[in-house]
Amino acid sequence: MPQLNPGPWFKILVYAWELFLTIIPTKILNYTSPNKPTPVSAKKHKTGAWYWPWS
């Protein structure tokens, strides 16, 4: 039964995990977002009463 021979499958497993743990995270971390976060001002927003347009 060739399915029980772990020889080639173990190498594939090791290479796949090496790919996932080394190459892919560096590519994801190098991604830069086009929208930079803007600082939020500390002033309070003016809130008023809510009036329904039909009442």
C-alpha cells in the first residue's frame, strides 16, 4: 500500500509549512494600506434632538 509510505509526503508537508511560515507572512506584512489612519480630534461632537420627518 503506497499510501502508508510517509517518505515523499513528509517532505511535501515540511516544504508547505516552510512556505507558510517564511514567505507568505513577509509578503502580507509588506502590504501597505492605501488609506492612512487619521488622528481623531478630542473635541465633542454637537448632538441634538432627533425629529422624525413624519411627526
